[in-house]
Amino acid sequence: MSDILIIDDDSSFAASAAELARLEGFAPRLATTVAQAREQLRRDSDLLLLDLELPDGSGMELFPDIDPDRHGRIVIITGHPSVETAMRAVSGPVSDYLIKPFDPKTLIALLRETRRIARMVDVPGSEPIPGVFATSAAMHEPTRLARALAATDASVLLTGETGTGKDLFARAIHAMSDRRGRFVRLECGSTPRDRLVDQLFGVPGGAGDAFADADGGTLFVDEIDELPLDLQGALLQRIERQLDVASASGLQDAPVRIVAASRLEPESAMSRGHLREDLYYRIADVHIPLPALRQREDDALLLARRVVQALNLRYDLEKRLSPKSARVLRHHLWPGNVRELQNAVHRAYMTASGNEIVVALDTSRAPAPIEGGDTIAFTLGTPWAEIERRMLLKALAHCDNDKTAAARLLGISVRTVHNHLARMKDRDPA
């Protein structure tokens, strides 16, 4: 059954929308405040209806908590439209912007379209594990391991560049397992420390912690190398405590299965002080490195066609990739991996004037970099710490010292930027 999350303090609208959703085969969940919504957003959904006017703040405050990959189609609903709010909404993770009151048929169409896309027929043989589309040899071993491990209680560490599908693999391992509990994601890279503490240990008299939420299921600890070291120690204690309880109770499986992810290889993360060694050995019974998209042969073309197929279903069109686009997709290096590809194809689809989609990317290999402008030159043997320092300073200069923009440019979290700056200050107090 598909899930819909309705975030609206208008009880009449919320009740009507929930009833329509039930009739269309959805399981509705409701939130009437920003605070309630943040708790509900810890769970996945297929469709999200978000009112901008809530009693304790604006619905746009929730944008950092919303992930289209986890929460599905994002639809803004408001009875107080303005050009400013519309522009801010569509620049965020929003798919549609509806003004109340609107015809119930509009919502029914949204529900049916969401369900149709969810049931989309897949290319035979292209989905070796749920949600992961690949035919390349480079993906054979990762998908084989994921299938083999799903039926076990082994903890798994997924590593790979940003956008390589670590979240999808974690969800697939959970989906293929016999666990009947929930899949809960603990985002360590972008979540403020106080919220991480609340999620690890719970709030007195309030919401439970991540382990309670994932009881009988899977806890996905994303960007575990971004978790502060003291909280890594606390996480280790929680994991060992649940194993002791399971052993004392004679349980065969741990109440919560741990799957973790990192952009860094474990040896690098430990040597650079980003990952505790004792925690690593507890969370990585098996390590699955995921290849970059540039290493996956023709998977880029397969994935691009999947994006076009989904968009055609959504908009009831029959667009297709041009022959030139196929060549571009095969030869581009994709530094942003699958996420970059999805954005590029989506942008080309939306801007295509006819049925043929032209994906225009610079596929030429860059010449040897020369120091200056937006390039940095390194010689073989340059210490890694020096490379990181110069990259960070160059990114900050490029972004006018905007740390959030610099983090986005480098593909790291804002916390990592602050941590590097603090270490640089300690080394050079002057």
C-alpha cells in the first residue's frame, strides 16, 4: 500500500484528503504542525501534501528535511498564494503548487498518477535488487552481496562517492530481508548535533529514539564518518547493548539491523580521525564498495531512459532521448554520479521543445590544470591534508566565504567544512 503524508492544520481539508487517499488505496498520515511534520518525515512516503501556513511556522522550514528520493512527489497546497512563496517553493524540492480550494478530481489524479509510477513496469533484468537499475559488470558483485546479505543479520558498510546509490542499496537490503520492522534513516552529515542526540537517545516525555523506531527493522546510519566521535562512541554502546540484550534473551537476531554508509573508504576514514576503529568493526561485518557511474559502462544510458520513462508516465507524453544524447551520456565522466545524471536528464526533458530530448553536457576531458581561477594544480606526493586545505580555501573564495555553498560545491556537509576550518585554525593559530 502506498503512503501519503498530509501536513496541514486545516482539519476539514486534511480529513477529506485522507478519505480520498484511502479510497485510492493509500495509507494516509497526518501532521498539523512543523514539529509533528519533522517527526513524520523520518518515515518514507510516496506523496507529500504540504501547507505553507502552519501554526508554529512556515511549511518551507521543512524543506531541509524533505528528500524527494524518500518522500516521493512533493505538492505545495496553500490558500494564501503569492509570487514570492511560489518562487521559493518551486526552487526547493517541490513538484507541484496547488491553490486551495481546488477540485477533488485534481487530488484524485495526483493519487492515481503517483500509484501508477510506483507500479511502473521495469526493464527485464535491469533491476537486480529493488530500486537499483544496472546491467554493468561493475555492479554484479555489489548486487550479489546485497542479495546474499539480506537474509542474514550481518551489519553492512556501504562506501562510494556522493550519488552512487548507497541509500538505495540500504533500502534494497532491508526490502529483501525478512525483517518486518521499519527502515529508519539517521542522517549524520546535515543533522544538527542536538537533533542527532535526540534521535540516538530519544526525548524525555517525547518521541522515541532511532533504535526504538527501527525495532525489528533496519537502522541506516548515513554519512557515519560525519558523526562526531563522542556520538560514535554512544552509538557503539547502543549497538553493543542491544546485542547483549538479544543474547541474554536467547534471540537469534539483533532487534535492529545496522547498515551504515560513508563517502570515505574505511581505512581512510579511520586514519584521518573520522571513524572510530572499534565502531568500524561493529558496523562492518561486510563492506560493500559501490562503483562510480563512470565505471558502470552503459548504465548511464539505462538510467537516463528510466528517468525519461518515469517522466513520460507522469506527464502523459512520449518524449525520447536523441541519438546524440546517448553518445553524450555514455562518455560523460559524471562526477556527481547518478544524482547528476538524473538532474541533467530532468532538466533536458523539461526544456525540450519537441519530443526529442537533447542532453547537452561538456564531455571533453579537461587539460592539465593550471593554478588560478577555479583550478588547482597538485604534484604527485602532495600531502592529503594540504590538498584538502587548498581545495577548501579555493571553494570558500569561489563562494564568497559562504560555507554552505562551499560544502555543496565540494560535495561534503557544512559540518565537515567547519571541522576542517577548526583543525586549520588549531594548526595555524596566528
